Amino acid sequence: MTDPLVITTADGPLQGREQHGLRSWRGIPYAAPPVGALRWRAPQPVTPWTSVRDATEFGSAAPQSGRIARSGGTGEDCLTLNVLAPAFRSVQRRPVMVFIHGGAYNSGAAATPLYRGDSLVRRGDVVYVTIGYRLGALGYLDFTEHSTPERRFDSNLGLRDQIAALEWVRRNIGAFGGDPDNVTLFGESAGANAVTTLMCVPAAAGLFHRAIAQSPPAASAYGTERARAWSREFLELLGGGDDPVRALTEASTDALVRAGDTLVARGADEAPGTRAFAPVVDGDLLPRHPLDAFAAGLAHPVPLVIGTNAREGTLFPRFLDIIPTDPVRIEKMFAETDPVQKSRILAAYPRYPDRPAAVQLGGDVTFWEPSILVAQAHTTAAPTYSYRYDFAPNLLRWTGFGATHGTELLAVFGVGDRPIGKAAAALGGREGLRSATNILQSHWLHFARHGHPRETWPVYSLDRRETLIIDRGVRVEHDPDADKRRAWIGYRHRR
């Protein structure tokens, strides 16, 4: 009898495991390890194998500092993905949901317990995929100007990794019971930036058929001039300005991570509103800035769900101080903005420069305002659905966070009965979280299966700007925060 946990892919057979009614395959290589001569190169094909490969453990996360690094689960050989599917067979192929994790393109991992996807797979009868990709300098700095005939450096490596993973899905997901013609790409924060960016990458055409962008910093992509300035600064921090090729080839991963962390910390104060680790408008893989592509109607015409949380900014000053949430950074961010427009924007935050108003402004300019630009532009290309996530359990409200950045993930992944969900609702709000979970999961899964949310969520239009407000209950508002939206019209992000 054939073992249902042994799946034969285009590269070779994989041994998975079954637990609690789900089948999983982990640590599947979708590209060759980007090490040695392949460091700083576009992802290359996997070397096929013939014997059954163990796929029961997660692969390494990309090199980074912080908690994941301390757990020892990082390494440059990080181009792997994970598949989760129901254990019972289905006559029809299942919808596929591919999740890209966030972390400012500098941290995070597909193996993070929050992202396991059990609840989505059980409730939605879907095949769920999470992907690892290169982060930090190894994935998001542009060293192409230092290429030589002997040593080439490619651009947009993290973005190319994501495309390679989606190509793997197209080739192989049918073996896991998934439908390669019904792939929903979704992500949060940097992962949502990946979603909106991939919608503008010609090479990604046809690799996904619906898109969900949860709090995307959609403006975060930069031209080669700014990107190369960051790469030169990085080389100085690395101590390799005199011999870039040697420095980049021989530097340890720890040295690359340390230099990258310093670069990010500097940039938060020196160039607020920008991020050194972000896609590069290289004229090749990414021909034009995503906001320009959306505005011109050139993004892939796939249905899109896009939205943000009510208080995106409150997380950052306390835990990840990288966005402009204080008056000093905000004033510097507006240095190149027309004074009249600047005054109009600040007037939309009446208590500015008080800290709460500054924090709200920083969250808005990073996530909410560019999401509005994407939503309104994409209405001409494909059905678009806008949301705002307002729910916050008592603990988050009483500590001043509210519905801050990333909190919708608790509902999307249905973790109310797991330790992280119980902790968030420890002081009250379990029923509210349960309700928010039901709302988000029902819409996300319906969208993945049918290409549109449930009928209670109307399509976004320019004349009414219908937006689903998700709290303990749900309602539709027309053009919420209209005064703020109008105040930001014409603002140009640094590129």
C-alpha cells in the first residue's frame, strides 16, 4: 500500500507526517542553498534527489538577530517552504493559501508558531503554504554596481526568492491536493509589502490568482540611487569599502547581520519614512515603483483584499523603533514636502505634536495612507475590498496599544485558545476575539475559494469607499477617516 505521507514532487519524494487530522511537510527546498558562490545570486534550481527525503522538521530561518537567532534556528540555507493539508482525501483540488511572513524584511520565520495555519486548514479545507526567504542585507540590499566578470551580484534577492517559491507551488502543489490555478497570496506587514510588490512584478504573472495585503507598507520600494547609497554605507560598516567583492564574499553571517542592524537603526533617525531593507526599483525584475504601477493600472488584475489596523503605530516606539512616530523624525520626514501640504496633513492630527498624535501619524504614513493609494488605484483593474481592524482585547486597550500593528494575526490564524491568544485576552476580550476570528476567517477563506469575500462585504468604489470595520461586531462605513485621507492627497513618499 502506498504511504499517503510520501509525496513525489518534481524534485524528488518527501516524507511528511500526520497529526491531529492534518498532514504536514516541512523544510522543503524550493531553491538551491544560497551559500558559497550562490550568496548574493538569484535563486537557482534544486538538485533533484531520488531517495525519500525527510520533511518532518522546519528548515532554518534566514540570518537575523533577536529571539529567533537565539534559538539557533537560523542559517543562510533558508530557502525552504512548508505545506499543511487536511488528512482526509478530497475529490476536488483544494484552494491554496500561500503566506509571506513579516518582520521589516529583517526578521521573522515561516516556522513561527503563530503562522502554523492549523485553524485555517481545518475550517477552510485549504492547502496552506509558508515560505522562508532571504532577509536583511542578504535579501534586500543592492550590490549590483560591484559586480565583476568573476563575481556577479543580483538585485532583489528576497523578492526573487518569493517568486521561486511561487513557481514551486505552481509545479508541485497538485501533488498535495492543492489547485495550482487557485492560489491566494497573503501576507502581513513586510509580507504584505511583498504581496503588493509582487502584484507589480511581471515575472510573477499567473503565479497567484487572489491577493490579501494586511497592513502593507506599500510605498517601501526605492530607486537604485538611494538603494546603492545604502549598500555603500553598509560596506563601510562591514569594513569592506576598499574591496567590496572580497568583503561580501567572505564576511560571516553574524557580521552581515550586525552591520545590517546598525544600518537600520541609523536610517530610522537619518532618513525617517524610508527603509534600507526593501525592494529596489531596478528596471529589471521591478520595472517601476509599485505605487506608480498601481496608479497606471499595470498591477496584475487579481482580486485584492487590503486594509490596516486602527492604531498601527503604537507598537513601534516600544518594540521596534523604526518608523517616524515622534516629532523630530516627522519634521525630518516632511523636509522635502510642500509647506502648505505639510500644514494640511498636520492639521488632520489636531493634538500634534503630542506623542499620541505623532504615533498615529507615523502609523498612518507607513501603512494606512499607501494602502488607500493601492486600494483606490486597483479598483480599475480588479475587484478590491478594503477593511479596518478595530478590535483590541482589554489588555491591549488598557496598555495603550489598541488595535496595533499585527494584532489582526491573532484572528486570521484563530489562536484564541492557544497560549498567545489567552494571554492577549487575559483581562477580558475572549468573546470579542472569537467574534473577530470568525469574521476574518470566514471572509479570508471565502475569498480564497471564490475570489470574493462573503456578500456582507461590498466591493470598494471610488465614490463610496466602502470599508469593512472589524471589531466585536462588523459594519460597513463609507470613506472612514475621510478628512485625513483628503489631507494626505498629493503626498509623495521618498524614493
